[in-house]
Amino acid sequence: MTTVLGNLRQFWQSAGLFRYIAKRLLLAIPVLIGTSLLIYSMVYALPGDPIRALAGDRPFTPEVMAQLRERFHLNDPFLVRYGKYIVGFLHGDFGTDFQQRPVAQTVSQRLPVTLRLTVVAVAFETIIGITAGVLCAVRRGSFYDNLVLVTTTLLVSMPVFVLGFLAQYLFGFKLGWFPIAGIRDGWYSFLLPGLVLASLSMAYVARLTRTSMLETMDADFVRTARAKGISESRILLRHTLRNSLIPVVTFIGADVGALLAGAVVTESVFNIPGLGRATFDAVRNQEGAVVVSILTLIVFFYIFFNLVVDILYALLDPRIRYE
């Protein structure tokens, strides 16, 4: 603990850290603009007329449709529409959807739901993944080790939506352990979808932890500690585990953004009113402003957590310095 705090003070006193953060933030600006342009162009290229989709079974009159198309700038060329969106976005105005609801209001209502789902998924990924990986390394070649390897292979090869439906049927319909849809039961409602969302990441974390632990257990400093008569439990916790967690922490931190993006499928399967479900509905209704705002926000979170991971990586490994 003292070593980590010492690294923290030394690292933050280094001017190279602030130059590195400033450089990463400056590089994030063209990434966000390029991402929003790519997403906006994909939504723009979708077939169909969003105004007709908005009308549903009762079509609007030609006059009303013309007014709506003019109000939402649908008659403007692509670059003009995108330019108006970016100008509003930079001023904090994310625009409105076709129901005249501010996009910022939709995001503020849905974001806490998705963040709660992501927190549950990260908790499952970290606790179960690392624990399974450590036990596999300690019991290398055992029945437990082989069982985890087979299970992780199945999780990696199975699509999330298939796993979601199977989890709903088994743990919801058959056993009745968890609610199968909605968030009426508070945090308890997020356990099953969080487990499904984290399934692929748990498999990767377990395998990564196992591989990293096995490599560290064969390192020279571990043999030296064992030759000095240090207990196996102390070697495992103080030497092997700490050094093995460096790539694992890097993966988990970078994976947070991927979990936010992966919530699109999970929230749709479990009918959770989060950003993922809002994105799915917005794509179906060709709500360009909603799709671009939500996905750009997810990209921002992805960049932010990658920056945090880079800083944590240097704290865990004093040999790393950013200039």
C-alpha cells in the first residue's frame, strides 16, 4: 500500500503526466467529431421516410408532411444537416426527436439506468472473472481448471442475445429466481441482465488472469521468494497476484466502454429502458439526433476510461512513465 501511494505521489508530480493527458484530450476531439460524422452518415443512409414512420397507420396530409420535413431540416443536404447538428451540440443543444422531446432529456433519463447495468456487469466481470482465473492457475490441470476453460469457451462462442433468452427461460420462467424484464425490482432487476452482459468479458478476464498468473508464478522473483521460505499464501497475494493484475486491470478498464455499447442488445432482450434500448428504438425510427448523441456519448466514455486505465497502469507498474 505504501509503495502504491509513493508511486502515486511521484507520478502526479511528474510534468509528463499532464502533457500526456492534454495530448490525449486534444486527440479525442477529432475522434469524437469523426465518430459523430460516421454515425450521422449511417443514419442518413438508412432507407425509408422517418416522417411516414412517425405517422404510423394514420398518414399525414401532404401539407403536414411538408411542414414536418421543413421543421426537422429533412430537406437540407447531408452536410448542412450535420453542420447544424454539430453547432447545436457544441452549444449544449442536442436537438429534439420527432416527438418534440429534447434529446438531452432522453439521455439524462436513460443514462442512469445504463450506468447501473454497467456497474453490475463490471462487478460480475471483476469478481467472478478474477476469482475463476486465480483458482484455475493455482489448481492448474485439475477438473476445476478444465471446467472453467470449457465454460469460458462456450461463453465466448455464444451470442449475447442467445444467452439472454436462455437465461430468461432458465432463471426466470423455470426457476423463478430473477425477474425477466423491466426494472421494477430495483437493483435486483439488474442482476440477470448484468450477468448476461458481462458473460463474454468474464470469460476473457478469467482466461487472461489464468495466463498472467501462470507466467508470473514461473518468474525468477517468485522462485526467489519461495527459496527464502516465504509462505505460499503471502507469495500468492503479495507477489504473484499483484503483478498478474496489471494486464487484467487494463482490460477491465478498457472494457467498460465496450459494455456500455453492448448494452444495446442486453437492454432490448430484457426490456430495460436505458441508452441501449433508446438507441435501438431511435435507429428503427431514424431518429438521427438521438442515435448520434447517445453513441457519441458512449465513445466519450470509452476514451475517458481508456485514459484512466493508462494512468492506473503506470501506478501499478512504476517502470511505466509517460513523456
